[in-house]
Amino acid sequence: MSNQSGKQVSRRGILAAGAASAALVGSNAMSQENQTPDETPEPDPAPDTLNPRIIACAEKLVPIEFTQEERAQILNGIENQLQSIASLRGQKFENGLAPALVFDPRLPGKQFAEQKNKVEIPAPAKRALPANADDIAFAAIAQLGQWLRNGSLSSVKLTQIYLDRIKQFGGKLECFVTVTDKLALAQASAADKALAAGKDLGALHGIPYGVKDLFDTKDIATTWGATPYKDRVANEDAYIVTRLKEAGAVLLGKTTCGALAYGDIWFDGKTRNPWNLKEGSSGSSAGSASATAAGLVGFSIGTETLGSIVSPSNRCGTTGLRPTFGRVSRAGAMALCWSLDKVGAICRSVEDTAMVLGAINGVDIDDASSIDMGFSYARDIGQSDLTVGYDPAWFDDDGANDIDLAALAALKKLGVKTKSVSIPDLPYGVLFLSLVAEAAAAFEELTLSDRDDLLVWQDDNAWPNSFRQIRFLSSVDFIQLDRLRRKVMLAMDGVMEDVDMLITPNFAANLLVITNYTGHPCLTLRAGYHDVPARGVGEAGDKTPVRVPQNISLIGRLFEEGKLCALGRRLEATLAVHQEHPSNF
């Protein structure tokens, strides 16, 4: 941007001048109101001089109110404070550098059962390899593994099937930033040779996947979905990419994500829902959900800070598992919010998510929030005397529908006990401010340099404006938000004390916000279909209803994903709606 003289003016300078001008206008009006006819007003200070009037104006943004004497006293030390801030801004902070204060979802005194990193899934019934490549592409991981191990399918052939589908449909869906075809075929060939030599690396051996473009991949672009970073190339692989390589999985490419992990709009397009191309796939794991739903990958990796696995999974009808905070390392992933970011699987069935979590779970010293907790899964784990909690109001309000009610009825048919629960009344929505504050710190460079103007999405609720606005959140209020978070953790612990898990419509009762802030795991799975017009930010035009899927969510106790997946598998089988594939694209 530029001023009328043609000189470049930074946003920081404009804000400072604007604040000073507003203070002067406001103070002049007040002084004139209170002035008697024979009084002479004091001369106005220079606009760029710190003075009590600027403090008075700034108070309205906090908000708080001081006396004139207190404002004068504040000014005595404010220059030193500003110098300290200038010194702080002179430091270079890499995105992955976590704050010294690290979030831990475990409340003091709580004990957790030991788990042994073991995933037990029975071999599927023997099934001949289909002649139709589409049927192969949509098969479950265990079924693909069986074909790979009995020699009826090679990883190279499977990889080529997915690459062909990406070439055919990826452009329509805008779900891949980068396709790593040569690397994928090389990894697939290595996987085939290893199996032929009797070296089986586990359930994901030879299975092609896509990884959200927030994860570093050596010598391959990792763009974070944002124009300022679209040419960014990492020097090494992220933890998650390394773990999947060690598990024998085949990297097909980098799936799209909303710019800086928000929404489905990225620097070169908008990722589409394969069930309805007129709407976005939601975000920010937009490409991972879209590609998985469309059968372009065997599975995918996403991340969630505040809904980025649950929301696109609900939109696209995929099965998403958001693990307990700290269970999966984020090393080498873009940090949006160090105390909230989580890494999880997006698949087409519940047991697929358990298989992926079994491969990526593990403690990592390079992630300050990493927790050493094993992961166990078997179909019968914890399935005796299960108690599932829910509040009837979640299924009665305007946000619920017949699909949610049918899912609840199906759950009750499984023979589990149900218990009515109540979420304490707290201002959960205000917690979002702390997410924005952390994100603004992670990307402060964009705000201070005006490079936030490069981001495609510039609406009021988009990151650029949110990052500017949150600068006026006081540090005291930020700490109070963290104390509220502790209060919410205690409240949620009380809710979960007498139940093994909760069943809820995906976005009911602030539970998506609550459980992201408390760190509880969530499994979202397809529950049915309904006819709705195109949804999403900025969607307009044809509002003809289209048949699309809808999910239901199960929320588990901390680190009890195994129990969550075991019941989720049974519910999935009872609902029997997860095997239909989109055909509109």
C-alpha cells in the first residue's frame, strides 16, 4: 500500500498514526465538552509523542479504565517496555520453536493404563482381486494388505492405480499440491522387493498414502497452503513422514490444506468435496479428506487444531481419528498453535484409522509436547460393560437431525449402557482467542512485514485480519484464558469420570472446542446421507440440494483410542453406510 506522496507506508506505521489520531480526536472532544468559556485548552501534544491521551484511547481496546494520575505513571515506564518489545521482535523465531510453557492434557494425580503398541486386526475373508481398478482403490487397508501378501497385487500396480486416479480426478478436486509419482513408484518397488524377500514392515507395507502439505518432505515443496511459502522446500522429512516410510507406506504426494491450516482455500485454488463439486471440502485437512473420499489414496494424514480432521471428514464422509494431544509427534510439521495441534489419520473405515495410528504413535524428543504412551487395539478391547454418555439436548436442538438420532439408536442396539451427562456452563467460545494469539505469534513475521497481504483469503474472519486484531488482546487476559482452560479440563474430567466415551453430533454443545482444548481423542464416522445445498465459505449460485454424507462423533477418555475404535467399528457395521463411494466427480 502507499500514501498520496507515493512513499511506502507500513501497516505498523499506519496503526500507530491511526491510534494517535483517534486519541487526539477523542481527547479534543472530551476537553471541549468540559471546558468553560474562559478556560484556555492545553496545547495538543505531537501526534507521535506518547501521552496520557493515547493511553486513554488504548484502554478502550482492553477494556479497562485508569485515572489521569495512573496514566501519567504508566508513561514513566512504557518507553522501556516498548524497547523490550522492539528487542524481542528483533529475534528470529523458527516456526517449530515451541514456547517454554508446554500443554499437557493429563491432570495432576491421574493414572493411565499401560499400553503395548499392538494392533490386532483379523485377516479379512479371502476375496479375489477385483478386475475393476476402482474396486481395488476403495478397498480397506487390511484387504489391500492381504492382496499384497498373497501376490495377487503388487504395490507398484496399486500405486499406479492411485496415480492414474489422481491424474484423472485430482484437478477437479484440487486436492493435491504436489504429486510425487517417481518417488511413489520407487518406494512401491522397494516395498514389493522387501515382501518378496520375506521382510514385512507391518500393516501399512506397500500401502500408498497422501500427507497434508504441512509436513516437511525432504527436497519436496511444503507450502503450508499459503502464497508466502509456496516455494518453500524442507531439508529433511517430518517425523510422521519418516515413521510411515519405516512402516513401508508409499508417499503419493502432498494433499492440499487451507492456507496456514484454516479452511479449504489455498494459494492456487479451493479443494472440492467429491460428493458435491459445487462446495469446498471444508478444512483445513481439505485435500486429505477429499482425496481419501474419492479413492485417490489408501489413507491420508491430517492435522487438527480446532476441527480440521472432524470438519472435512464430516463434509466428505471420511473416517477421521483425532488422537489424544501429545500422542503423535508434530516435529517437522507447520505449527499453528503449539498447545492445540494434533496429527491423525483420515481413512474410509474405523479399523483403517487404528492401523495408521499404530504406525505413527510414539514418543519423540523433537516435539516438546510429545507423550510416551503406547497404543493398543483389538476388536474386543474394553467392549464389556461399556458406558456411553450423552445429553439428550444434543440430539433435540436445531443442530441435530434424523441422521444423528438414527446413530444414537444404532448405538443403543449394540448393548452398551448409556448415561445422561451434562456439560458445565462455561464460556467455552472465548477460548478461541488463545488459538488466534498463538497463531499470530507463529506467523508474526507476516503481520509485521505486510506479507499477510499475499494470502488469498482476506475476509474479516481470515487469518490476516485475525492476526492484526488479536494484537490488542492483553497478556493478562491471555493468561486468564489459560486458567479458564484448566477449569475446562477439570470440568471435562468430571463429565468423563463415569462414562467411557461420549456420542454426539459433530458440532453440538461446543464439544469440538472443549475436547480440542482438553486434548481428548475423537473418532468421527459416517452415519448417513441427506440432501443439502452447497455449503462452505463464499459458496453461492446454484442452491439445488445434493445428496451428501454426514458423520457422528465419539469422544473418548484420554489415551483410550483403542476402546474408541473398537466400539466405533461395531457402530460402523451397524449403520452400514460407509462403503458407498461418491460418483458425482
